[in-house]
Amino acid sequence: MAIRAGAYRVVMSFPLEGYPLAAAVSPRVQVVPTTDSTNADVVRHVTDAPEEWPHLSLLLTTDQRAGRGRLDRTWVTPPGSALAVSVVVDVAAIPPAARGWVPLVAGAAMTRAVAAQLVGTVHSTTLKWPNDVLVDGRKVCGILAEIVPAHPDVVVIGSGVNTRMPAVDLPVDTATSFAALGQECDEDRLLADYLGALSEQLGALASAHGDAAAAGVLAEVEALCGTVGADVAVSLPDGETLRGRAQRIDADGRLVVLQDGEFESAVSAGDVVHVRRTT
């Protein structure tokens, strides 16, 4: 799954020197001044001209007007306050049964990239299952992965990172941003670190024929995941809420929750809330 940078042209709407580190990793970097949704744009581009959007190609903006998050939530931020980026990944070498790991791998890769920005500070970065990135327990980045319907071996991974958003503009008290932390985000380095980790982990998963444990992907995700070991309330797609202690992530990437200290349930989809212990 490795593709040499420079094998394809780099397309920029802004000067190339703005993202040289990302361009050294990605075969195509396209920056647009504004868009409704980077994911929708990239899905359309891949559908129309897949050969122009190879593995690790990306499109980014700091002004996304109608982004979508998980569970079809809208994601809209003031212009210039957040980085929206969508990356093309070719998953043909990963068995279909193992592709549920792709969003978790993306979350782990972004967690590593955000943590690298905060080295030497008091802030801690963790992954909330399946792929939210938290700093000091508050969300700084959300991720949405979508299969391209016309090309089912291609996945578009969209990420929204709160970069320059002032604390007063944060939508909820469970969110944060680099600016709210008093930190400056080097967006170019963030993207390069993210792409590098994403490529490495997806390549490992492919080489292990989808075996996440053998690939080291399961251990990587669990090591970063602050959900494991936490008391959680999981809102399930059917409207039910599952409460218990998150025990581990299983071989399929599901969150295993222990209920009443006795019954284990494996969750493949749901909205997780970390619950503070009362005892």
C-alpha cells in the first residue's frame, strides 16, 4: 500500500510552501479556500476520476460550511477556526471483514499527530472509541470514514480539527481547541504526522491479511484509547443505552463493555460518553 510521494502532481489553490511536509507524504494535496464538505467533494472527485486521486491524496480547507460528523451530525465552524481534511485510502489489500478497523486506525493516527503537537506541555491526548480525539478529556477532533459507492475498495476519511477556534466559539463544553489550550497548531506537521501514521498502520493491517492483533494495530489502538477501563454510557443505534465498564477492544474493533460486573456486550456502533465514577 506504499506509494512514493512525487509520483503524482501536487495541486494547490494556495502556495505549495504552505504544506511542504504533507506534500512529501501525499501524492496529491489540494487546498480550497472554502467548501460545503471536503468528504462530499472527495467522494465526487474519486467517483469521476479515480486515477487522479490515488492512495493518501487529500483535500483540505479552513472554511467548511456544511460538514457532517458521525450519526449524521452537522459540523460547521467559523471560517479559519478549524482544519477540515479528507484523505483517500485504498483498502483493496485489506480483507472486507477487517475494514471496520479503518476508522479506528484513522483515530489512532490522528491521536498520535495531535499528541506530537503537545509534547512538553501539561496536556494529555487520548482516543475515545471509536475515533474521537480528546485533549484533557475534551474533543479536539472528530473523524468520519465513508466508502465511495462507485469504488468500494476506496474509503474517504474526513477529519475536523479545532485549531484556532477561541474558547468562546466552542459549540459545547465537552469540546476544546488548540487556541483554547493556549497552543498553536502546526497544521503542515500535523497532516504529515497523521498521513505517515495512517499509511503505516493500514499497511501493517494489509500485510497481516486483516489480522489486527498480528499487525500490532489492536495494541496501538488500545494503548491510545482512554475509553478502555472507563465507566461508559453507550447510546446504541436502536435508542437503547448500554452502561458499564469498558473492558477492551476485541479482534473486530468492537468495544467490549462489562455490565453489572457480570455480562459482556460487544458494541460495534454507538455514541460513547465517559462517565465519572461515583464510588
